[in-house]
Amino acid sequence: MRILVTGATGQVGRHLVTRLHQDGHHVRALSRNPAKADLPAGVEVVAGELTDAATLGAAFDGVEAVHLITFGGDQDLTNGTEIIDLAARHGVIRATVLGGWSPTSVESALEAGPIPWTLLRPVEFMANALEWADEIRSQGSASMFADFPSATVHEADIAAVAATALTHEGHEGRSYPLTGPEALTPAERVRIIAEATGQEIAFVQLDEEAERARLRGYGYDEDYVEFGIQLATSPPEAAGVVLPTVEDVTGTPARTFAQWAREHADRFRATP
């Protein structure tokens, strides 16, 4: 198949591009800056900006399926109808979309449009643990306010579900909640990272005001800071529920956080 992957240089997109390419499909990757995309040889990289549908004509030309993300930069996309109309006019016959906490214009346009779609809804990326990397490297600790268990999912497993839905029938109109094989608290994830890196890492339980300061330190605005506090104090019940979706769809068990930590151990190791 000829498949367009948007968000191709992101945490899920890179895995998806690589998997589809290895499986023999013609992959076209959308990037704001193709020269810096650094994708596998043989992948066609095209320039385009999801927030401006007028830049996407060449990207959709001749493709049969598309993987969509729902944001451009730091904002949810508001031009979903334009994107989906463009895809339909170019003959796209199948789509996957990586959804977030709440629907955007992309999901709404797919539901109202003619293209069969599959919605992917990860509970939380394992890669969110990378927000601790700087602190772990510099201070040997990882700080957080939240203490609830989360069934985080490996980004490669999200990509595997997307690849299956894009290249096989039977997934149309389905919404797939995606989790890893276990629900772990932040302290448990830090312990696993310590084991993977072979170093001592202390978990520091923050209070609410310290968490606000931590989030502001990442440059988040006040709306996001308050969202983070609300999430920590009132987590969704689904966050800690382990589901078999990854294995049900792909036939392969979901990867563990320990595997993810081993793969990314160098990101957390202190420089001698």
C-alpha cells in the first residue's frame, strides 16, 4: 500500500514509518522540515503543515491510507474538515487517528465523512517518563505530585496497532483504548528506570505547590498547570485499567515498561 504518515517524526510516527517500511509498503512521511526528518532510506518525505490544508495536496496525491494526528505545534487542529475533505478527494480509503483526552475537529470530520477510520486512544505514553531525564541525570532523583498507577503503553505498540488497522480490514469504525501490560505508579516506574540504568534514583513525592512550580519550570502556561494538578488529584478511572487491546489487534503481547526503560536507559544515565 501507499500510506501517508503525519506526525512522522514524533514518538509514535517514527515507529509507524519504520514498521510500514519494513513490511514493504510505500511510506510517505509528512514533515515541516524534510531535510531534518532523519527517516529510513527509501521513505518518501514531503513538506507540509497540518494547520494549513493548502500545503497538503502533494502529500495526499496517490495514497490509499493515512495516519493522522490531531494537533499542529502545541494546539489541537481546528481544520479537520478541510483535511478529511482533501483526503477523500484524493481517494484515501482508510485512516487511523491518534486521539487525545478529548475529541478534536479531526475525529469529528472523520465520523461525518466517507473515509473508514480507526481511533487509537493510548492511556499514557511510556515516553512521558522522559520528563524526568534531566533531573535524574543532574540530581539522581525524579520528582512528581501524582501517585496514581497508570497503564502506560509503549509507543511502538501504538504504532503496531496503527499499522495493523491501516493495512488490514476489519478495524473500521473501531475505537481502540491502548495500554501496556501493567499499571505502575510513578515511584514504581522510577525504580524500574533505576534498575535499567544501574544507578540509584530517589523518587521525590511533591506537594501541590511544588508540582505547580515544576510544571511552570517546563514552560507550561497556567491552564496546562491547572490541568496537570486536576489530573493528579482526580485521575480518570481508566488510567489504571490494563486492557488486552494491543495483543488482540496485533497478535503480540504489549511491551513492558522495563523493556522501554532498557531501550532508553542512556537518556537517564548521568554523565561521568
